[in-house]
Amino acid sequence: QMQLRESGPGLVKPSETLSLSCTVSNGSVTSGNYYWSWIRQPPGKRLEWIGYVYHGGSARYNPSLKSRVTISTDTSKNQFALVLRTVTAADTAIYYCAREPLTVVRGIMDVWGRGTTVTVSS
Amino acid sequence: DFVMTQSPDSLAVSLGERATISCKSSQTVLNNSNNKNYLAWYQHKPGQPPRLLIYWASARESGVPDRFRGSGSGTDFTLTISNLQAEDVALYYCQQYYTIPWTFGQGTKLEIK
């Protein structure tokens, strides 16, 4: 069964760039059956969808973050990545990666990583 | 953005009883062209990844016990958990996937009374 695992620094300084990776196990990031997504949950707040990427295709982003976000795939590592630029304390959150199965419909997330906590602080 | 509002924020139910969670969308998530509601439910336990329970408002994901039932249409939806078990203690979220950005409810915390 496919598994996802997030990795990256747990602490990022304000105004710097947050970079996270999601490693795909028992499956391939090049599969045409999935969109690869990032979701986050700030402390005490609801889940927020950040965006998705489709290997070989375009990415779509939450308009609230679009100017600062890039999601991409890395086939050599079987990973997909999140880059969030110019972070502030408001970007402190648990970050999850997930897959959206196109065999059903885009938008539902049927496999998730366990999440990684990122704190923005100097 | 579509705003998803769940109620209650928390509830306590006795083992073996029924739990009912409501989710309201600020706009319809019913696609009239295919008559499908673009609404999902997730279960989230501490230290675990969220788990997809229900999609299309009422379709159970593979492996989800039939104690979990989703219902509703348009803007009003319900997740019903029958015969509550101890392992059902969790946060539950609804989510619309009718339009980008996908958005989630604030969550409902389910506990045992």
C-alpha cells in the first residue's frame, strides 16, 4: 500500500523560504492516477489546502498562497516538494502531504502522510 | 471560498450510542450535471494521518465500517456514527471538493461520555 512521508526543517526564520519534501513509497510520483497535494493546519485552526501538482502537468494552488508557493515533483527521488517563500509566523503549522486519486475524483485525499511540524521563528 | 461550518464543535456520546455531526456549506456542492455532492468526511486521531471515511457525501471508503454513514445534499450534510466504539474517538472534518480551493470544516471533537 502506498505510503507518504514528509521531511524537512522544523524551524524556519521569518522572511526565509520553507522547503518540504514528501517521499512516495510503494508507488511512483510519475503515476498518472494521482494529484499530489500539500495541506497544512496552523495551531488551533482548520485544515488548509495549499495546492497540488500532477506529474508532467500543471500545478494548482490556493489563491491565498499562490504568490508564494511552488509544488513540484522530483522523479529521481520519487518525491514531490513544497516551497513556500517569505514565511511569517502565520505559516507555523503541521504540514501534510497527500494524494488525490484521479480514478475517483480530484479533491478527495485518500492517503496522507503523518505530517511534519514547521515553526517560523527567529 | 466555500466556507464549511460544522456543528457541534465537540460532543460526548456513550459507547454503543449514535453520534451525529452536521456540516453546512456556504454554497451548494451539488453538481447538477452528474447529481453528485462533492463532499467528503475525514477522521483524524492524534499522531496519525487523517483518514478518508466518506466521499460523494455518502460513499464509504474501502475498509470503513458500515457504522459510518454520510447523508445530505446541496449545502447540508450529516455524518452519523452508529454503535459508537472506543476507537471512534477522534476529530472529524468535512471537506468540499466542488471548487478550488478545497476547504475544510473547523472539525468536531468526538469523545466518549
